[in-house]
Amino acid sequence: MTDLGLIAAISIFTAGLTVSFGAIGPALGEGRAASTALGAIAQQPDAAPTISRTLFVSLAMIESTAIYCFVVAMILIFANPFWNAAVEAAQTVGG
């Protein structure tokens, strides 16, 4: 396997790991937050607007973590800085 193939394989594998862990963590966090909020609303229905507002802000912050992981994965696949350096090094060595 050439150096370019190795860099491509590592980039794709790392992007897959990033997306998988970036999706599992926020999914579990959002489920736990929603469950806890529904339990709190069931115990105190008068506080439902406050709890709902806090829940939505929390869900947005948790979801942003997943979006950051997605962006990192896309950078690894489509704009990997190591890829350009490896191509330039290969062209220098190759002629």
C-alpha cells in the first residue's frame, strides 16, 4: 500500500469513528434529557414551560456536538491537510 493509500484509509477510518461516536453520545444524551424532562413535567405540571424551554436549549447544545463531529469527519474526507502534503511530497520525489 502506498503512502497516499495509507493516508486515505486512515482518514476514512477516522471519519467513520468520528461520526459513530459523535452520533452515539448525543443520541444517548438527548434521550436522557428528554426522559428526565418528561419526568419533571409529570411531577410538576405548573413548571412545564420553564422545563420545556430549558430542555430545548439543552437539546440544541447537545445536537451541536453531533454537528461538530460531522464537520470534522467531512474535513477528514474532503479537505484533509495531510493529503495535499502527501501529494506534493509524492510529486517532488516522483519527478
